[in-house]
Amino acid sequence: MSTARTERSGTGCTRFRKPRLTRRRRVTVDEKQITVDGETKWLYAAIDTDSKLLLEVDVFSRRGTDPASAFLHRLTEKHDVSDTEFLTDAGGYLTALARLNLRGGLNYSERNLIEKWFQTVTMRIDRFRSFWRGSPASV
């Protein structure tokens, strides 16, 4: 997901403009198991390693090659990834990359951005859950 920038027009109104499409050189992709309403789900994410921009996030009910392919396909529809190298840790990505004619491979050393993002998401979910657990019941 890319972020839109705001700018002031001559009338004083705030407008949103679409971010420029830029070529991504290296994108790291990963998935993490989460629990939503007691059900196991898989949170997929992609981050541009150069700009540190979160490009795409999606939730699937299962993990594997088919969800990885669907996730990468959506990513290719929204971003120019024609010359991009995808950094993965397996999880169905190698087959998915081959299916979509994308370039990439296993890389465990340069994936700190995505791992830190998942760590932050997990921490915030835990904080949110503990905050609501101790609150009074809603009317």
C-alpha cells in the first residue's frame, strides 16, 4: 500500500494526489500466522527495501503457494515490479515467483525490515488486546 500525499490547492482545500509509480529494485515478502476471532489466518506483507515503503498487506485463511501467488499477483497489478528482485524465505514463494515469471529467491540475511514490521504489528495487537480485555463491557 502506498501512501497518498496531500497538497493545498489555490482554493485552500486539501487535495490528495496519487503517489508516483516508481520502479522497485528489491522487495522483501513474508507471511505471519495471526489469530482473528479465534481463527488462524495468515498476514502477508511486502516492503520495498530501498524506500522502506510498505507496498501491500493482505490476509489469507491458509498459507502456501496459491495464497503467495495471489498476493504477488495483486502486488504486480499495483506496482511496477518488472525489474524487481524478491527476497523470500520460502513459504510457497519460489513456486509463486516462477508461476508469475518474477525474479527472486531465498534470502535470510536482508529481510530485517519485514521481520521488524511483523514484530511491531504483533506488539501492537498484543497491546490492543490487553487494553480491551481490562476495559468495562460495552453497552
